[in-house]
Amino acid sequence: MRISKTKSELQAFIQNEKQKGKTIGLVPTMGALHEGHLSLLKYLRARCDILVCSIFINPTQFNDPEDLKHYPVTLDQDIEGLRTHHCDVLFLPSVDEMYPPGEQEWHIDLGDLETVWEGKHRPGHFQGVTQIVYKLFNLVKPDRACFGQKDFQQIKVIEKLIEIKNLPVTLDICPTQRDENGLALSSRNKFLSPSGEKKAAKIHEALQYIHKHIHTEHLGNLLKKGKEIIEDNTPLETEYLAICDIDTLKPVTQIHSSKKYIIVVAAWLEGIRLIDNLPL
Ligand code: PAF
């Protein structure tokens, strides 16, 4: 596996492969790879000639400097995982490489996506995500790029980026990977204690409860019950739990059989913020 630390080296390689007619797949990550990331690599490995993974802890998407400071780094293990999954190129740039001084400020109109749920609770987060994903798309020029469904709002935002900038890339979404208790895999789970990991599974339990009773119980009662499942006898604190229109992510108070919905949730445990979702 080739490890490229500079944009110029990566671009030269990509250009050469594209000239040979090869298709390019990209899995953008911030490292600390887990089975969720590896499932994205497996998915694209089977569908592209050249598989590129980027590892870059993008400072502009962190609204909390402490979160950035403590973001997990497991580079040796990541490289091993990438090699096992037959990744062709690891793009591993520095902050200066991705954000050279004197660049124009980034802003893109994400509409309501920026003011609900993750957008509301992590101000500026999606501007940072779109800024770096746009840079990566421009560099790698992937035919396909793959993201995990766990960050559902991030997918919506990237869809919007692709639409606004008219980018020739196909977005692939892979299902959320979970541990044996149902907890959605996330790089930040590394910071949970073993008992915390078990308690955090209550989040998925709540989502499943709501999913199961969606047609038989009043939505307000369901959300109340979901919050109880998450919080009763656990130190978990719900930040939001809502049933939303799957396209707009606006909360709904009624379900119509002709429409699609998603349950979204964020909760805190042991100082770690956990998010999850379940489409209906
Ligand atoms: O989902 C992530 O790990 C990050 O938000 C991404 C897409 C790699 C951008 O930094």
C-alpha cells in the first residue's frame, strides 16, 4: 500500500491511474479505524479498481477544542487494517497540507440541515465536514465515495455538497456496524469503560422500541418511553431523540404510510457523545 502525505504525490498517482481507465473509490476517515470503517473499505474494494482511504483529523469540524485534542489516534493499527483490506493508497496529510495559509474562508448554504440535531448541537461542524470533503473530492476525484449510515445527517450534508457543487461522484452508504450489544461502532467508543459500553447499548434498545411500536403508540409517548429506556438506571443523558422526515430531518408529530422516517438520537455517557439512528 502506497502512503501519500502530499497532495501533489497523490494527484500524480490518481491522474496516472485515471489515464489507464481505472475507477477510483474513496473512504474518507479520521482514523482510529473500526469494523464500521472496514466495512466501507470492503464495499468499495469490490466495486473500484483503486481504493483510497484518507486519514485526517480535520480541525475545522471540531466545535470543541478538547474533543479535537483527545481524538483517538491508532495509526499503526489503522495501516495494518488497511493493508489487510487491500487498500491501494492511504492519504495521510498534515494540517498544513490541507489548510495552507491564506486560503479563502469556506461557507456553503446547507439550509435547515445546519440548524437541526447535529447542526444545532455542534455549531460549525458541517461547514468543517463539507470543507474537507470538498477538498478530498477535488484531490482524489473519486468515482464513488463511501460513508457509514451512523452519521446520517453527515450523509445528507454531503449529498447537498455534491448537488451544490455538481460533483461527478456516486455516494455509497453502508449500514451501521454494531457491537454484540447493539452499540453503534464509533472511534470515540474507545473512551468508554467496559460497563459504559454495555450501558450505551440502551440507545439502540430505545430506537428498536420506538421502531416496533411506531404504528400503535402516540409518537409523544413513544419518545418519552424511548428517553426512559436510555436514562433509567443508567448515567446516560439524552441530548435529543426525535422521529423525523428522512429527507428534511425535520421532526414530525404524525406518521403517514406514504412517507419515510428516521429516528435520530444523541446521548452523553462518561463524557462521550454518542449518536445513532434507525430508519423506519
Ligand atoms: O465521518 C468522518 O470521519 C468525518 O466527518 C469525515 C467524513 C472523514 C470528514 O472529516
